[in-house]
Amino acid sequence: MAVLEVKELTKKYGEGESEVIALDHVSFSVERGEFVAIIGPSGSGKSTLLRCATGLETADAGEIHYEGTFGLVFQNFNLLPRQSALENVELPLLYAGVGKRERRQRAKAALEKVGLAQRMMFKPTQLSGGQKQRVAIARAIVNNPKLLLADEPTGALDTKSGDQVMEIFKELNDDGVTIVMITHEPDIARCAKRIMYIRDGELHGEKAGEQE
């Protein structure tokens, strides 16, 4: 069963001679349990695809269908600097109206899952880039989403931290979380089970990743 289905997604910027087609009738589906990487160079439309697919940006045409909820992971973490790691992870639960005790328990469990049991009370300024991204992943999974969408999750990290993040993604996928990841790095894309290629706003084939 498809957890995510994208049909004829189209997005344009500008008008006339300055018009740029960022997405050109893009269609694909992601089945439950998959780990998909969408790879392309800068300006290929991959991040626009993710933003439109998640509703962060409005597409000009096309359809997007989800099964259940999804979590989001960004390249630049998007953590609140004055809040602790624990408080950052609690935020989605706070917005969902979850009570304080359950909120705290679930946030702690999510941070433990990403290996940050000893850093829960640290603020983002006290954490490394890799640790910040792990907090962001914990925040994305705290609501137990069926689908995790990640935009260049290792783009701001060194190689070691990036490898740690990918190990967490593999573990989450093994636990049943479906993952769609945007990247420009071939080594990172190979960590997925399926790789799709995007260029000039169009998908250009796919192949199996190393995890298949």
C-alpha cells in the first residue's frame, strides 16, 4: 500500500522569459516500509519537490496523497535555541494537546532512541551539528509517524556525523518507518533501498540502493 503518492506535480517560478519550471509533472509512489532517496544536483527541483509534497509550498498543479501522518527533518535542524533538546522534542506533542506527563515520557523515549539520553537538558548551542540533527529526528518521530521526510539531512554535517544520522535512519526503517530522503550526495543516497534521480524538474529513472 502506498504511504505517499504524488501525481503530475508541477511547479513554476517567474513568468515569460524568466519562467523556470521547477517541477515538470512529477509522479511517483512510495510503499509502506520503503527507504527512498531522491538525488539530484543543486537546482534540480528536489527540495521544491519535498516542500510541495509536504505542503510547505503550494504546487501549481498535481495531487498528493498520504496514508497517516508524517514527520519532517530539515538540513538546518530548525531547533528553538532557548529551549532544551527535550523541550524541542516535546513541541509537536504540545501542539497536539498531549498532557505534560505523557509528553515528557514520549520525548525522552525519542531522544533515547537517537542516542541522546545524556543530552536531554542541553540547549542547541551546547550541541554539535550531529547532535542537533539527532534532536531534530527525535522531534520528527515523537508522534510515531508512518512516514519520515528528510531534506538534505546530512548536508550540514561532517562525514562521521552524517554516517551516524544514516545509521539512525536505517534503524527507524528497520522498525517500520517509511523514509523519503532528499540528497545531492551519492554516498548518502546509496544508504536507501531505492534511489530516484531528478534533473531539471523531471524524474530520470531509478535503481536499488545498498540496503535493498
